[in-house]
Amino acid sequence: MAKGQVKVEVYSERLRLRWSHRSQRYCLSVGLPDSIINRRVATQKAQQIELDMLSGNFDPTLQKYKPEDPLPVVAAGSETSQSYTNVFKQHWDEFVEDKGQRLESPFTIVSMYNPIPKKVRNFGRKILGRREAQEFVTFMLQSASPATIKKQIIILNDFGNWVQQNKLVDAGWENPFTGLTEMCHPVPPIKVPPFSEAEIKQIIGTFRDDRYYAHYTDYVRFLFMTGCRTSEAIGLQWKHIRRDCTGITFNETLVRKGTGTARLRKATKTNR
């Protein structure tokens, strides 16, 4: 171990810190089981001690570094600390950070993960178990398509598995979202008749003759002529257009970032 370095190690499946300072050896229990998130907590504590040793503010009694609020011992699944809602509030940000670093794209984080906390708040009740989780799914289905909610149930279930794997909940804690994707029955697609040629001319003419929106005329005409999505149209760049203007390649879109006006550039659904 390098001089002035605090080492994070595991002893009896618990995290502790070991270091030496002025010829004296020290050992401090972090008071947490070994997990990804708890290792970050231990590392932050180690960095604090290292800075104190460098700046001359080190506390040799270690009182300064001991956990101020030890975790209370509670029954598994108790409403006080082990409800899904409370676990969600405590560890959701760490879960999203972990997913963003290892697996998910920024667009998926913004579009699928970020809206979930607001939905949990708007639900207005704690998710204590299976029954409340089912009611929460029913609540979400009132404001989004079954396909979207199914993806978010998978994320909520993944979060429950993640806190279990990282030992952030009691061993007897049960994930209430397991298997709830079955509640998301697909809605049969409604076949919408296309605009007639006369309707298209009327729409374009209305834009052309409007005092305030005439500048959108060419844009609307382009949408009708190509049949592309609006996100594909606004995502076009000169590199997507042939030099002789005889063809256009739609392979990128500009999609909305969250609920604001910012946009993210991403590939089209078909990648072509």
C-alpha cells in the first residue's frame, strides 16, 4: 500500500478501510455490506481520510469518519424502509447511473428511464407489494401506450433485481414487478385512411395563404411528397442528399429529449 493511501477491502462480506499514518496502522469498518454502490460510498470515505492526512486535519480517534447514522434493523419488507417506493427513492439514481455507464444509450435513459420517477410521484401512494404494483401499472396505462408501459415495467423489474443483486435490500425482499408485463395487452392498430389528393392540395393551400404560417408551406409539401416522419425531416443534413438532388437518404432523426425542447440525434428505426 502506497504511503498516505487508504485501501478499501472486504472482510467477512463487509467493507472496511485500512491505512497507515505517521507509523500508526488504522482500520475502520464502513458499516456496509459489499456491493457496487457501497464500494462507492467507501471510496468517498477513503478519499476524505486521504485529504485530511495531506492537509493535517486527520482525526486519529476516527470519530470523524465513523458512520453518523447507522442503518436501523427492520423486518424484511417493512413499510418504513423496505417498501418498493422507499427503495426506489434511495437507489434509483445510482441504478440509472450504472445502466447509463454500462448498457443503455443516452436516448434510452432520457426517453424511458427519466420519466419514471415523475410517474411514481404522481401515483400518490406507496408501492408496498404486488397489489400496489399492479395498481401502479394500471395508473401508467392511462397516460401511455401498452408498448411504452411494458418497456418501463421491464425497467422497474430490472431495478428490483438490481437492488437485490447488490444487497441493498433484505434477503427476504420480493420484487413486486416480476411478471407484470402481462398486464400490457397490445392495442389493435387502427387503420387510418390517407388524405385524398384534394385534401392534400387543400392543406398545402391553407398553409400557403395563411398570414402567419405561410413559411411552413414548403416543409408541409416536402412531408407529403416524401412520406417521411417529422423527426426524419428535421434531422436531414446536406450529406443525406445526393449531389444532383435526385435522391434522399433518411438514416437519422432528431427526437425530443425528455419533456423540453432539446433534441437528440439518433439513427432511424430501420437504420436506413
